[in-house]
Amino acid sequence: MSKIFSSLRFLLFAVILFGGLYTLLVTGIGQLFFNHQANGSSVTREEQVVGSSLVGQDFSETKYFSGRSSEVSQLSPVSKEQADHVRQRKEKLLAENPTETQVPNDLVTASASGVDPDISLAAANFQVERIAKARQINPQKIHAIINETAEKDWFSSREFVNVLQLNLALDELI
């Protein structure tokens, strides 16, 4: 009986420590040092939440940049099924962007998480002519927005842009 009470006391202690205190500590650190991220990284315009800077959103209208496929994919890079998905996405993108001949890799491959908010500069530049035509604006204005919003990876020379930020900047042009 004594062992049962000891075990129950330890269980209660562990639940309070790891289920309560640890959770409060981690939440507090998140709120204190990473408040924006901990609260969903909401992007607002005119006091209206329009999306999140850390979660990719689908944009299907031709006047907007589109991001990576949101289809979660854990397929092998050499599988036939993956090759079929890539081929289908490539055909679709080339049909939507007829002035282009080579589709950037990040537009035809799905991410592991399905929520990547960023695309490479090559992927953004690939879509410029389509968007310029749909919006009836000079492509140089769109290239300027890409260059203004471009970010550089901390650990490599990779440059990328946030799709939501690009699309919001496009909407501000009009």
C-alpha cells in the first residue's frame, strides 16, 4: 500500500511539474521573447487579419503570386509517384506562365510540412509576366517589389520572398 501511495505522489508531482509548471515556463518564454511568433505571426491590414507570415496560404487568382504546393509530401525524390506529381505541376505552371520555359524546383515540389510561406527569387521571377499581364502593369514594378521584399537566409546565400508579403505589396500598387 505504501508503494502505491508513493507512486501516486510521484505521479501527482510529475503532472504538476511537467504538465503545469513546465508548460507555463515555456509559454512565458515564448510570450516574452517571441511574442509575434507565439501568437500566430498574424499579418493585419486595416485592423483585419489577412494571414500569417509563417504559414503559407493558397493564392489561386492569376493576379497573385502562388507559393509551394500545400500538398504534404513524404514521397521519395526518386519515386514514380513523385515524378508524376512534379510533371503535372510543371505542365500546369508552364500553361499558366507561357512566357517561361523552366520552372523553379520549389514550385513543383511540395514541402514536407505543406505550409511553407516563402519561395525562391527564381520562383517569384518566374511568375512576373503572368501577374503583370493580369494586373496590366509594368513588370519592372513587380520586379522592384520582389527586390524590396527579398530576404537572405542566415546560414546560406539563398534568397527568398514571403508570398503573402508580395501579394499584399501588389495590392497596394492599385
